[in-house]
Amino acid sequence: MLELAQSSWLFLLLAVAGWGWLAWRRAQGEAAGVVLNHPALPLTGVGRLPAPGLRWPVVLRGLAFALLALALAQPREVGDWITPPPEGRDMVLLIDTSLTMSIRDFKQGDLEVERMTVLKDTLTRFIDGRPGDRFGVIVFGSEVATLTPPTFDRAHVAAQIQRIQVGMVGGDTALGDALGMALKQVRTRRLRPAVILVSDGADNNAGTLTPAESLAVAHQAGVAIHALQFGSDPYAAARAARTVSSPPVADPQPDLADLARLTQGQYFAIASADDAARVIRAIDQLEPTLSRPAQQRQVREWYWAALALAAALLVCARWLTFRRAA
């Protein structure tokens, strides 16, 4: 659809029409006064001949001035509405790289693969489907390391996920320290931030900050923790037997399910690649992005074409005037 952004400039066409009428009358007067004088002709043969070449520069200049007025009116082609990207939230991917993540209890086709292999594929597809979010990646084992702070560069985040190796920061599980690091990096915008905690549920046996302390900070900051347990806890049976034969622990720590429940998050147990795909869809529904209404349309400006044509007509008019004078 073509439109004029500043149509009021078209009133200049009235001035152009007035100038054109005066210039045309003047050109007619000059044309009537042109005399063909040749020494081989007798004086009785001298006559007045019309000079239509005087009128062409007037016509060309009039058209050029009209095009300049049209350029000032800013003709443009308006297209479809531009849909703005969705507004998302800060999400930190908190990934357990302890030695238990190398257990081969998942299958891809007929092949048994490590938990970490399925985890990488799951998180990569999750990132690709959420263009409006800022993603950060933190890995934890005996130590905690930030691979990338929250960023909109999803390709960089996916590349950092592919670099993760089991045991890269130690073989234990410093869950409390990892949560504390994640809570420092998220930023609250219009949508609440979230932490995607991925672990196999093994004991928290490293670090200086306890999961309970990190949980208190997350609850106060309004950060949701979605816990993804990849595979079964390899120490669950031994821990249950120890609980039966031993007195209660004075300071029990929350497990993955408790972390999710107490921060208004969700706990997911992932035992297969199909479960991982289901979890991706579930988190998309739990943490939706915010769709913004379109406020701009695609616009292609055409004022430059009117300016270029006006310049060409003025050059032609000048050339005709120079040719006549020569």
C-alpha cells in the first residue's frame, strides 16, 4: 500500500503550477520574437518562426519542481506489521557435572548413552525454542564455575553447553554454592527469573553454602527453581538404609523436589529421552514469554526515486538551455 507520510507538502504544487504558467507565457513571448535572418534571403523573405525549443526547458523544470514537492511529501510503501520479539525472563541453567552424570542409563535409539549426552540435547532444544529469554550457564561439582552469564546470544549459550564435560569442576556436588552463584546472576524484570537445576539427586557433599541457605535466598528474591532429576539417585537406597539405622540428622537439607516446591517451581524426574521432551514442553507452559503487540510496519521509502528523477530532469533542462545559447 502506497501512502504519503507528509502530504501537506503537496500544496507546493500550486506554487509550481503558478510558476509554470508564468514561465510558459514568457517562453511564448520569446518564441514570437525569434527572427530567421539569412544573407541569402531578401528582406521580404524575413519572417518570424516559432521556437518550440524554448518551451521544453520550462516543461522539464516544472516537472522537476513537482517531483521535488512529491519527494518532500515522502511517498512510501507500507507493508505488513512487524511482530516484535517476545519478552522473556532471565534463566540460569545450573548443571551438575559430578561423576554420576556419566552413568549410561539412557538410550538414544538402540545405543546406551550417558546422562550428560541426553542433557546437552535437551537443553539445546530448550534454548532454541525461547528467543526472548536471557540464558546463563553454571556448572557445579566440587567447585562452581560460570560458563556464561545471562545473555541473549543463544548460539553462544548452546556452544558453552556442548563444551561441558563430566568431572570438569570436580567429582562431588556443591549444590548450595551453585544455587548461590545462580541467584547472584539473575535479574528481575517484568517476568520473574528462574533457575533450571539439573542434577541426578546425589548427596550434597561439597561447598560452604548449604541448599537450605540458598533456598531461603531464592524464596525471598522470588526466583523459581525448576528441578530436573536426570536418572535415578545412585545413593538413594544406601541413604534410606542409613536413615532407618541412624538417628535423625540435626540439620536436614532439602532435596530437589523440596527446592522446586518451596520456590513455586516444578520438579521433574527424567528417565528417558521422551521424558526430556515432555519436560521441555512443561517448562514452556510454566514460564511463558510475554507477547508484545505490533506497533510498527514494514516501510520502504520512495522519496529518493522522486529526487533522482527531478535531478535528471533539471540536468536535461539545463542542457537544452545551454544548447540553444550555443
